[in-house]
Amino acid sequence: MSERILEIRGLNKYFGPTHANKNIDFDLDQGEIRGIIGENGSGKSTLLSQIAGLYGSDSGTMKLNGKPYAPKSPLDANSSGIAMVLQELGVVGGLPAAVNVYLGHTGRFAKGGIVSLKDMAQAAYDECDKWNLPKVDMTERLEGTGIETRKMVELVRALSVDPQILILDEVTQSLSLNNRNRLYELIKRFKEMGRSILLITHDVEEMLEITDTVTVLRDGEVIGTVKSAEVKPEDIRTMMVGRDMSGSYFRDDHTPTYRDEVILKMDNVTSEFGEISDISFEVHAGEILGFCGLSDSGIHTVGEVAYGLTKIRSGKVTLEQQGVEITSATTALNSRAGYVPKDRDNQALMINASIRDNFALPSAKELRGAAGIISGGKVNALSWKMKDKMSVKARNIFQPMNALSGGNKQKVNLGRWLAKDLQLLILDCPTRGVDVGVKAYIYQLMKDAKEQGIAMILISDELTEVLGMSDRLIVMKDGKMKKIIRRDEEFTEHSVIGEMI
Amino acid sequence: MDTKANSNAAAPTKKKMGNLTFAIIFIVAVAVIFFLLNLLSGGIFLDGSNIKLILSHSIYPTFVAWALCFLFACGYTDMSLGGVLVLGSFASCLLGNMIGYPGVIIGGLVVGLILVFINFTIFAFTGIPSWIAGISLGLIYEALAVIIKGSKSIGKLVDTDLASEYRALGQLPGSVILLLAAMVVIYFVYNRTTIGLNIRAMGGNKEVARAMGINIVKTLIAVGVICGIIIGVGCIIQQSTNVRTTVKTGLTSMNMVFQPIAVVLLAQILERKINIIIAVPICSFFLYAIFNMLTIMHVPAGTLQDTCLGAFLVLFGIIGNWGYRGIVK
């Protein structure tokens, strides 16, 4: 029988009047891979942050290897063998990747007070080799790098302290399929080494596949812990939300259904820096056109190009109904197009502004009065309406965005576009970091938008998502279109993966 | 995601080659510009004595700009630095004239260090936005300077010239030797010490820094100490170069920091190619060369020269950001 490594009894955490975690009892064995799941705001991240030393506890006890454990800081937790990759912490863009890996421990590489950046980069490369992770250029500063690179640096940072317990808070959803597989390999190795992992993901199927046990939280309380092999995804969803969630939340039809009129046409497009080349496709009114591919496939660049955010070297992107060529995001916005980027905190939302301002931003033009002045009353009305329509959990529309959970942020991010009369909506990983309840809600919104004739480009790292929602699916590889598959053709994970690799 | 498993060994070499190419282009471009300026000025610009003049005038702003690099790196602003420079220069003059070089050095260093340390302690413990606290402190330091100057006992001792035999640190070659020595030390502190990296981490993303166990208060106070020492040296150079320091009121002491700010802005533009600590003296020299040229061309000092400075900054900004890719997916 495995030895108990972590034992938690009666743990409580308050944030002002909010009782975030209520009398949590929790055990973890050596070599156990434990999934933690719950709706957004259920207390998962708070619990793991308490274990990782980010938050203190208001009451309760923790024992690590049988000894009292009360980390005062993440560094303290690191020295006890616990490290965490956080959902939305990030990196310091102005510092090289290697310094980000060893931040707080840079003294390890100092001789006579002078830190050797070369030794530090080498140590980071060695860490990547040790865990078979893709190598990031450790000498380069991280500003301008994509979310996946930054997440990989955070993972190497956590592994660099040689943890006995590794905590992964929604890491997989930032990774593309190939790097996700590498992470699964890492998890297996961790288990073989007798080390433990605590993992949060909103992908129930994925969680059941890679974990030994799953603990479900709801409203800050432990609902139960089950063995992954003995439950079905529907059981977990029901435990999470407290009601029956059986049935698929994807589309249940098997034929592409869309109108004839072409909304957007991309004609032999090559992006300025060559991330995508020679891309041609059309997306029709009422169509969901999916894009999938591995990390260097360029799928995310397709979305940026379609919205005019990335310049093109050759080719043309046109909104066919108006004959407007998209050369900038302003042109796209003014032509009734919307874009929901993957990196919601850095590229989509004004994170320190209010919910109200975020809802109103894309509709500023429509909210202007006769004299060109934006009407405060109209802004408030729109924001309240969308807050209610999207079921955003917040006290009021004046609450800052950074106080919301990931799922509620995404509701605002998506809702502000749905408040407009759109003809095209580009969605890049729209369900990243949201729970099953919000996911189901977003898919329903997409179905409604499809009914209304809105053309959608759905870019996703989740194969089940693009397969579940798209009319046609474009598989990309190395910046080029590999294959277009219709919903009524061989529309399976197996066939798509075969094209991706 | 960059899967660069096989390209990592080649990456640093490629980067070094890129930097070398940039350095060559940069040097050639500067040489061409200076040659053209020399032609325009009828040979005055590249005259040995003129180059010495530019060099000696670029030392003081270089030190203040280095202090600003640390300040900006940690994400704070300090609007009182002009006031600190006035008081530090007073102390350097007062003690210098009393006890010679030890007084010049101790006066500037101690006052610079103590006052900037006080500033950062206030920033760290009060939670007042640094620009607001800085303005308040700047007004206090200016008032203090006025009181000292008006004082019957020491007023005349500070409102006087630093004795000519103690001015070597503001004159060539002493000032250049000091600059080179300081550049080596500051380069290592900024780029190669734990405290330097922590300062930059704090300015880059305070939450990450905190989560990685970096003590924000201690780091902020360390910035105060480092900036204080550099500003202290700036006081010494200032007094030794300009000989006498005048009292400033109504926050006009901030004028003493404007040109160093322009130097840092220029250096930040070059930062992607040249380390900012090395870029600062280069930019300082370049900036003062431009001012010098404008003076030779009889462009009136003040507004017109400042307009030219603004235009150069914009031009450099455009060149520096040419082809920058921003976020890469």
C-alpha cells in the first residue's frame, strides 16, 4: 500500500466575506495522480494555492509526510518538495526564459555574487532533456512569445525544484496536442518515480484518462473522491453541478448545414512572417468552420489574419457580402466581424477595467449619441442586459474583470461580441479554462449564432470541440492546409490525428 | 510552441552574429552621421576639443540615466531626484571645499544615498503611488535647499564654486575613468546579480516575482540603495563639472532629470540589440553630440533644441521598432 504524502484536515479560507474553502479534508498518496474538478469558482485553485504556499489558511491543518506543513510562501513550499504551475500567473517578459525558470533561486548560479546566465540556461536545457519537454530558447527574453512557450517555461520552473508533489492548474488547455502528449508522458514518469500530481483540468474525459482518482469540489466543499477507472464523465459532471448533466453538449447532427452566401474568403494568403502560407478557404453564413493542428501548424495565425491583426505578405482576405478587404482589425470591426483570442487576459480583456467597460468596448460606435458622445445610460443598459443574458456571476457591472473567475471572464469576452449584430465571429479556443457548465453554455451560444446565420471560424486545440461543433474542419500542418473534412465524411479523431501528424 | 530541440546550440551563435551585424551597422551609421555633421559644421564638430567637450558633458546624464534604468526596471517613478541632485551637489561642494576630495565624494554619496533610500522606504511602506510621493518629497527637498542657501551659517558655503583643485572627477580623463569603472559595476549589478534580476522581475510582473518568493519590500529598498549610490556619484560629477549648483523651486529641479530621461528612452529603443546599461552612455554621448551640433549651427538653446530632441526621439523610436513582431503565437 502506498504511503500517505499529504493529509489535510478542516482547511478553511476566507476572502473577505467569501468563504472560499469550507472544512476541506483531503488525502494524497505517494505516486498518486489526483484530479481536482469543479465549476469555476468552486475553490479548486484556492485549495491548490493553499497547498503551494500562495495563500495562507484561516484554520485547519496540513501534514506532509506525516509532519505539520504550513508553507509561508511558494518558496517555502518548494523547499518542502511542492511546486505549482498556476493557471494565470505568467512570466516576466523582460527577462530571459532561463531567469524565469530559476526566479527566486538565481543565487544557485552565482559565483562571487555574479550570476552565470550561461550556466542557468544550460541547467534549464538539462531540465527540459530530463523530462523530455520541448526546448525553448532559454537565452531569449519571453516578451513576444506565445502562451504555449510561456506555459512550458512555467512547467520547467516547477520541475526545476525537483518536486515530490507537482500541482498543475489547467496547464493542458494551453498546450497543443503534441505537447499535451509530452505532458502525459511526464505525468506517467512522475507516477513511476513514486511522486504525486495534483491536476486541475476542465476536460473531464482527459482527467479520467490520466488520473488515478478525482476529487470533486462544489461551492468550496469536497463533494467526494472517486476512482477514475470506476466512473463515467457524466457522473463527474453531475457531481460537479449537482444536477443531471447526461447527454452530449456538442451538436448531434452529422451533416454540414449552412447557407450558400460566402461571408469571408481567404485567397492564397501568406502571413508577413510566414507562420501560414498559401491559405485559401471560404466560410459561409451559418457555418462553423473548424481549424485544428499541432503547435507549429499556424491555426492561431489564421484567426489573427482573418481579423486583420497579423499582416499578410501575399493574398487577400475579403468579406464577400460587402466586398471589403480586411487589412486591419478596424476594418474587420467596422464590417461586423468579431474576434475572441486564445489569450483572454493579455489579448482580449481590459483586465483592470470594469465588466461594464469590457462589455461596451466593441459596441462603442453603436453606443454613441447624436453629438458623438457615448451615452452612460446606454452603456449601463447594454452591460446589465449582457451580464444577465450571459449569467455572469458578479455583484454588479462595475466590478473589475480581474475579480472574476476564468469562466465568467470568458462569458464577458464572448458576450461583448454577441451583443453586436455580427456577420462573422472568430473564436480561438473559446472554452479554454472554463468548466463544463460554461462550456455547455458557450456551445449553445454557438449553436444559436449558427441559427442566426453568423459565420464562425472555430480554432481549437481540443479535437473533440472542433469535431463536435464544426460543419467543415480544416486540418493544418506546418502552416499549410493539409485537408478539409466535411461533417458527413470521415469526421473522427483518428482520421484527423492521422492528417495532423 | 517552439520545438527547438535541435536548434538550441545554434541559436546563441545566430544571436551573436545578429548582434555583431547590428553593432557594425550602428557604428558605420554613427560614423557617417558624424562625418556629415562635421562637413556641415565646417570641421568644428569632429575637432578634438569639441569631442572632449561633448564627452565631458555626457558623463553626468549617463549616471542619472543609469539610476533611472533601475527605477524604471522596478516599475516606479521618482520625481524628487532633481531635488536630491541639488542637495547632494550642495553637500559635495560644502564638504569638498572643507576637506578636499574625501569631502567631494562623501558629501555627494552620503546625501544621495540617504535621500533616495528615504524615498524608496516611503514607497515601500506607505503604499502611496510613487509619482505622488516623489512630487511631495521633491518639493520638500527643494524647500530644504532654499533654507540651506538662505541660512546665515552655511548659505554662502554651498552657493559657491567648488575649488578648482577638487574638480578632477568632473573633468577628463578622471570622469571617463569613473564612468568606465561604474559601467562595469552597474552592468554586472543590473544583469548578473540576483538583486538585479529580482528588481527587473518585480517591475516586469510583481505577482510572478512575489509568487517566486522575491521579497518585494526588500527588493524595493535595494533599488533605493543602488539608485542612491548612482545618484550620489551623479551629484559629485554634477558639482565637479558645473562647479556651482543653483537652487530650484516649484519642481524646476526636475529639469535636471529631463535629458537623462531622454537618454533612457533612446537606450530603451536600442535595448533589443544592445544591453541598456551599455546603451546609456552611447545614447548620452549621441544626444549631447546632437545638442552640440545644434549649438554650432546657431540653433537657439531651449525650445528649438528641445523640439529637435523630440524629433530625434520619434525618429529613433520608428527605427528601433522597425520589423518588430510583437506577440508570436
